[in-house]
Amino acid sequence: MRNKLPLAAAIFATFVTFAGGCAAMQRVPGHTAPKARVDVTAVTMEAFSKRSVGGQLELSVQNPSRVVVELRYLEWEMSVGGDRVVGRTELNGQIPANASAPLSAALEVLAADAERVVPHLDEGIRDYELHGVLHYDTPSGDASVGFQSSGTL
């Protein structure tokens, strides 16, 4: 009877080499995963005073990649009544591979910026323009995707 050990070892070595090559391709510089897509589903400003403005940003994030992406942070800029405020929100969580997930982020505006937009909100001006960038990690490195929205708060 023949010894089947060399054949099994060769098959195993081929499998390990193939699997390792596929995993390595995900980390090769220049090999990029498909970019995520972000849709704004809602923007609200619930509380405002002379010292701060607080609201909520609701997003739908689509991950067309075959790998899970780790969320890092969100940078945003909003204009109300022609005055601009900016912010950054740290994020925790993941978007599953080949899936969509909702993302809720706080819009917190500090005193220095709030003083510029509160008068507009007090006057009943609710039209806004929002531009943002979602930053996330992929196996091939850092990635980001922009989004925008306009409407009435």
C-alpha cells in the first residue's frame, strides 16, 4: 500500500499558500476595497441655547466590500442662515461585509460656534446645508467617503 502522507502534505501546503495569498492581497498597498456609500436619512437640531447647539445625524452606510469595516470618526460642516459650524464625532462600531447599517451620530456645536447659528434658529430659520466625511478602516488601510445633504431642520 502506498503512503498517502506526501499527497496530503502537498494538498495542505497548496491550500495554506492559496489562503495566505488571498489574505495578503487585502493588505497590499494599491489594492483597494470597494468604497462605502453614505446616505443622510435625517438631520435634527433638538436643543439650542447661547452656549451650545445639539442635534442628531442619522445615516445609512452601505459596505459593498467582502470585509467588515471599522468606523473611526465623522467630520461635518453645517450652514444655517449662511453661517457655518463644524464638528467631529468619534465613532465605535462596524459595518458588516456586503451589508448596510444605520449610524446615528451626535451633532454637538460648542459655544463659540453656537453664537453664530443660534440667532438664525431663534428667528425660525431652519434651512441647512450639510457636508461631511465618514472615516473608517479597511484591511488595506484608512478610507473615507464624503456625503452631503440639504433641507429643513
